[in-house]
Amino acid sequence: MEIGVGGYENPCDGGNSLRMWKSYFRRSNVFGIDIFDKSGLNENRIRTFQGSQTDEVFLKSVVSKIGNIDIIIDDGSHINDHVIETFKILFPLISENAVYIIEDLQTAYWTKSGGIDWGGSRDLNDPKTSMNFIKSLVDCINHKDFEDKDYKPTYFDENISSVHFYNKIAFIVKGNFPI
């Protein structure tokens, strides 16, 4: 499932990555979510849904309609609050051993650009940015080694097996792999 289909208001524009995923994953169904109507892109094995990436009711409805999700790619608004909120809603709903990918993380370093308030920060330690939120997930992998004996593991502690960073992109792998 990809968040952000592209093409803005035109229901038939965008969708290039959806078609690419369909070609690459030959036995999979591919789903797209966009704030704009993208129904003109629907075809065999590709289905789109119109709604906001931060609308919890909408997102849960989509997941209930399509079933197991093995890969999510957040290429949506790139606004820091949206990225974090969407992850918190969808990560618990994806399959065991699934991968959650977040693209265009450069907006974590942008405050305002092109008339958009990205919600980023020049402060590299600002916990409100998407990048620092994802960095905090790295601690989840090592929660069993915390010295605090009263620490109560979170859902993310118990379900994130790895976090991988590359230029402007992060991969968060879901899994419960006991040591």
C-alpha cells in the first residue's frame, strides 16, 4: 500500500509507482491512498482509496477492506506531524514481518518551504520531527537492555525488529524476534 499516489486533483494522473509495484510484485494486489480521487487509476490488482493519511477511521476502514498489508510506503504529504501520526495508526495494523517505508525525510529539516509548513526544525534534536521520531524507534530494538527494571515495553518495543536509514528514507521492519 502506498500513501500518496501523485497527479494532484486529476483522477487519472499519477499512479506510476502503483503500476511499477504491480509489475514488480506479480502476485500481489497494490493499493494507493490519496487525498484526491484517484479512481481513474484503478485496474486489475490496483485499487485506490480517497482520504487523509491522518484520518484514523478512514485508515482503519481501508485496512479492514484490503486485509493483510506486507509493505507500506508513506510518500504522502511529507508533513512531519502527518508522517508520525500515520505511522502510529498503521504500523500496529500491518502484518507480522512487514516493512513500513517512509520517504522524503528531508522535510524533517525544513520549517517552511514553497508556502508549506513542513513541521521540521533546524534543531537536530527536536523530538517533533519525523526523523527524530524514527530515531527514537531504534531504542525499541534494545529495550531489553535498559537498566530500568521497572520499564514497561511499548507496542513498538515489542514489535520493531530493525530500523534502516538511507538518504531521505527509512525502513522499519515489524517482527517479534526473541533474542
